[in-house]
Amino acid sequence: MNSRKTAKYGAFLGIALILSYVESLVPFAFGVPGMKLGLPNLCIILVLYMMGPFPALIINIMRILLSGFMFGNMFSIIYSLSGGLLSLLIMFFFKRTKKFSLMTVSIAGGIFHNIGQLFIASLVISNFNMMIYGPVLFAAGAVTGALIGIIAKEVLKRLNKFKKE
């Protein structure tokens, strides 16, 4: 791997970790355990669109592990990995079809992140009654996914403009 690519990976990983830290400081739960804004996913969707699926996967896994050790615990790592990997997989397939906008890809990512976490939570506590949270978490994933999609679209516009200069 060349030094420019390594520097890009490091920069995006650093930004994702900063966003993870900021997110850990912001109380955002509306009576639903585990509900977050998904700020670090902004970096992941940017990397997916700018560098491709493999760099997004590497940065996503590294961010989840590092932020879990720094700001969370083993359960937060497990939940984040399940949600983050499913989310990235779905975003990759949605993007790959070229039929969906960045906003739709981001919304799908937000929803499937919650699906992955809800499924793992149900397995961990051996109680699938947790699926009752599904509709609320899916709606929350759609809203936060839309917000992240709007921000990502604007950031990509500016980065592409900067890249051309």
C-alpha cells in the first residue's frame, strides 16, 4: 500500500474516531436503548463512495474496534460490528446497482444497522420479543440515515470541487 493511500485511510479513521467520541458525548436516546445519531457512518459512506467497499470495510472495522475499546465495552463492539457490517453490506449492494441515490443508500444503511444490532441483541439475551423495538428503531434508522445522507452528499460535492482545483 502506498503512503498516500495509507494517509487517506488514517485520516478517515481519525475523523471517524472523533465522530465516535462526539457521539458518545451527545445524549440522543428517546426512550429506546442504544439509539444513536450514527455520526461515524458519515465517514464510512464517504469512503464507500470515494475509495470503494474494501477501504470502507477496513476503516469501519478499525473504527468499531478502536472506539469500542476507548469509549465502550465488549458488548458495544459486538453490537457495533453486527450493525456496521450488515449496514455496509447493504449500502454496497444498493450503491452497486446504480439505481439508488446516496440518500437512499444512507437510509438503507441506517435501517440495516439497527436490524443487525436488534438481531444480535435478541440472540445475546435469548429473547426475540426485543423485535418489538423494530418499528421504532427502523424509523430512527431512516431519519438518521437521511441526515447522514444529506451531510455526505454536501461533503462529497465539496470534496469533488476541491479535488478538481
